[in-house]
Amino acid sequence: MAEELVSIVVPSFGHASHLEAALRSGDWKLVRPARRGETAAWELYRIDRDAGEASNLASQEPAKLRELSAAWEKMNAEMAEPLWR
């Protein structure tokens, strides 16, 4: 993967166990929305063509979904435990 990876984790305040997470790689963005009471599935967007993130491409691009979710898991494993937990 040649593009720089940028990751974002946003705590859902009041529900610290529910996090919104995102990873950007070039024109691709992987997003896991915060949903109360469940672990949400990853969503995948091609933001150069869909800046509003209206078309989730996770089912149409399974290889890219696997690539970016694996990159997220690797980066997440290397991060320090959040202080809000």
C-alpha cells in the first residue's frame, strides 16, 4: 500500500465503549460508525467520487475492505489504550 494511512478514532461520549473509527488511504475511506449496543460493520467509500459518503462499497469491493480493515487492525494494535476507558 503506497498511500499514507491516516486513522481517526472518535469516542462516543457518554458511551465510551462505542467508538467511531475511520482510516483513509488515498481516495479510499474505511469507516466504522458508533452504534449503541453493537459493533457496527465497516463501511467503505471512494471519497474522490463520493465525497458525501452516500454509497457504501463494502460489498462491491471486498478485497479493498479486507486490505484496509487489516491495516486498521494493525495500526490499532500498536496504539496506546485510550485514557477515557
